[in-house]
Amino acid sequence: MVELVSRKPKISLPTWQWPLWVSIVLVFSSAAAFIFLKVYLAQIQTEIIGINNQIKAEAAKVNASDEDAILRLNDSLGAFSGLAANHSYFSNTLKTIGALTHKNVVFTKLDVDREKGVVQLKGVAQNYTALAKQIVALRENENFKSMEVKGINFGTNGLEFELMAGVIPELFTKK
């Protein structure tokens, strides 16, 4: 005889292929990522609105006189930077001439034409030897292209002279 025994039914997974399971996992993970990004975007937008409100509050605190003062200060700084730039050009020129000046020579006048690249020097030397050494020192420097003696006179303090020197443009640039 055959006896029938009832058994509990077994839960079994469908026998689908593994790519189908991977697809289902990808769909659910994509949906979760989309929801996460939406929440994150909403949080960022809330922060942006808060920052914009802070900017508006600070902008409302600025009065017209402060704004005008800042604009005038900006204009003053712009003018000062131009003066500082021109000063640095001639600082290099003065530094070079000062380094080349002979101990028995005193320059009394300096005229510089940056566009033409010409420096005109007037001064007093103790004697011809000191003047000759000064001219040689200037001629041998790489910053001076040409040297011309414009005039020599006897004065009460010594030998008065005038020199015209052609210089390279780099002498007027910042180093």
C-alpha cells in the first residue's frame, strides 16, 4: 500500500538566469541613487538660498558714502601704482649711474628721455683725469651704447662738463 504524506511546500526561486538578477539589482540601485541625488540637490539649493539671503542682508548694510570712499581709494591706489612703476624705472637708472660714479666726480643734473633712450648728465670733476676715468667707466658698462661729450668748461668748483649717453631700453625696465 502506498501511504500519502503531506509535506510542507518548499519555497523555491524561479530558475531565471543570473543576468536578470543583475538587471534587477541595477534598477533598484539606480532608483536609490536617483532619490539620494534629488535629496542632495534639494539640500544644496537650500544652502544657496541661505547664502543669497546673507549676501542681500550685507549688501543692504553698505551705504553710499562708504561705496564712494572705496571707489576714491581704488582710484588713488591706481594712480599710486603708476607712480611706483615709473619710480622703479628711474631707480634702476640712478642705481646704475651711482655705482659707476667716480669718487672725484659729482653729477649736478640728470635728464632722462626714456622713449629715446638718452641720459644727459651735467656735473663737476676735480680734474681732466677724473673726468676721463668717469667717461671710461660709463663707456665700458653694458647698459651704455654710446657716449658723447657735449661741453667742458672751467668753473669755480672745478671742471664743469656735460655728457650725453645712449642707453639700452632694459635700463628702464624693472629687474
